[in-house]
Amino acid sequence: MFLQRFSFAFLFRFRSRFRHGQPDMKLPRTILGIETSCDETGAAVVADGRRVLSSVVSSQVALHSPYGGVVPELASRKHIEHILPVVRQALAEAGLKTGDIDAVAATQGPGLVGALLVGFSFAKAFAYAANVPMVGVNHLNGHLASLFLTDDPPAIPFVALLASGGHTAIYHVTGPVTSTLMGQTRDDAAGEAYDKVAKMMGLGYPGGAVIDNLAAQGDPAKYAFTRPYLDKAAFDFSFSGIKTAARRFIQEAGDALAPESPHIAAGFQEAVADVLCYKLVHAAKVKKCGHMALVGGVAANRRIGEKLRHAAKQEGLVVHIPPPAWCGDNAAMIGAAGFFQLAAGAEPVDLSADVYSRVA
Ligand code: KG4
Ligand code: ZN
């Protein structure tokens, strides 16, 4: 039902704006998306901003895990090795050639500058050679656009919580390319807290999925983690206190850490999940939105998803969580965001465009 509303109402409006704004340009149908903001080299082909024809992600997890986190210079070098094969594979899996691509969208920031430069410069070269427009995509907008890759996207306006390794923020989304920041973390991102706690427990990097699995076997009530709601009316987050509590419990467990790990992981996860769910539901109520969404790598977490679905049911809200493939970093979401930007009349970038590490 909403799919129809979305496709016709929004696209029609976008098409007209696009035509009026730039009469010589046609709305691109087939977009090559490129993502290299951190440790995944991604390329995807997306049709009409909604249909994923292919999506290839080459992960660098094995490269970085001995260091307990992403080593920026190693990431850049690996992106250089992988970008061409990954783009070739994305085109091949879509059954397309360079000449079939109507536009290129690449992550411009925020992220690791050296990593971003690989994908962004490659995209510029591709767009120049293929003589098609290129747009720079904000990685965070890319995560929000992952919601439009599903068969049942949220009804606009909605509220969305982006929880990843670099960000934890709540947005009021008023269109596929328009959103307002309602609040964000004051210290660690939720995914970063998962990664740090996993590292303290000697569970390797990245820690999200490991803690997710370990916590499933633990008792979340055995260790008393506090819930840092901060101002309950506001939408800011802080995860450093939960992280410090985890460190204390880990130290206290000493030699008995192995049998206690599932309980510490479960207690930590339950505290993070409670705070995330409370703030997102509260945002939906304040903005009077019937739909809410969770995106970013942490959205793949089973317990957080379960709690959010339960809370949504109790409050009469509809919750949207993309499938795991669109939660973590990927290029399909970048292609989708690029499509909506062009459709909304965004100017293509020129060859002098630069990447940015942070949002100003
Ligand atoms: O969105 P993403 O792939 O990259 C960034 O933009 O940061 O998110 C990566 C983060 C990592 O911190 C990782 O530990 C976390 O997402 N993550 C999870 C799960 N899977 C990945 N956190 C909790 N539970 C998971 N199942
Ligand atoms: Zn991300």
C-alpha cells in the first residue's frame, strides 16, 4: 500500500522537480553506487533508487581483527586492491556494461579520508569515462536510504535511529533526502561500545555479532548495568558509563571470566537495547509519527530488534529494520541515496570535489 504511495507520489514530485530544475537531464534509471568509508569495499547497481540489481561487499575484517580495530592506512591500501574487481563484479552480476550506467553515486563522507578517497576518486574517473553525472553521498543518508530498498518502506514522515560503529543518532525523516537531527551520542557510538566491550573480554573485532551471540546464552539480570537515559525528554545518548561498568564486571570476574562472559554480555546488551528502544519510541511519540526505523550495523542485533518490535506493538507503532545485508555498510544504500538526491535536483559533483572526514 505505502509502496504505491511512495513510488507514485514521491517519485512523481521528484521527477517534476528534476525536470524543471535541470531540463536537459533525464532522471537516471541505473546507478552505480560505491562505498569505501571504512573497512568494506562496496559496489552495487540500483535501478530507480529501489531495486538492487547487484551488491558486492568485500570485507576487510580479517585484515584488521589482529589489531583490534580498523587501521586506516591498511584500509586505504586494501580498498585500492579491491575497488576495480568489486565494481567489475557488481556490473557483471547486474548483467550490465559501463555504458548501461546512467549515474554514479559514491560516499563522500564522513569516514576515513584515505579510504573515502579511493572510492570517491574511482567514482569520478568512472563517471568521467562514461560521461555520466556523479553525486557525492553522505554516508549517514546512505544508511537512512537503506530503508527504501525494502518492499515495505516506512511511511514518511518517520523517526529513525542510526546506530553504527561511528554514529548513534535519531533523525526526523521528512523525505528520502530530508531529515533533521534530533539528538546523538555524546561519547561512544553504540557499535563502538559493543566493539570495545568485546575487546575487553578478548572476543576479537568487530564485537557486535559476537556479543549478540554470546548474550543469547546469558542471564541479562545477573549483572546490574545502569541505563544512562540522560535527560529522558531529550534524544542524546551516552554509552561510556555502560562500557565502564562492563570493564568493572570483567575485572571482578578475573579468572572466572569465561563462564561469566555470557551474563556480562547479556547485561550490557540489555542496557544498550533498553536505552535505544526508549529513545526511539519517545521520538516517535514526540514527532507524532506512526512509523519508526532502526538502521546501521547495530540494527542487525537480534535482541535490539526483538525489544523494538515488542515496544512497537505495545505503543501501536510500526517498526522498520532492514534485512542484515542492508544494515552494515554496503553500496546499494549509497546508490539509492544518490538516486533520490539527483531526483530532488542535487547538483552533480565536478572533478575537483573532495571528501570530508566529519559532518561540519
Ligand atoms: O554500519 P556499520 O557496518 O559501519 C559503520 O558505519 O560504522 O556498523 C558497524 C558496527 C560495528 O561496531 C559492529 O560491531 C556493529 O555495527 N554490529 C553489531 C552487530 N553487527 C554489527 N552490533 C550489535 N549487534 C550486531 N549483531
Ligand atoms: Zn555505516
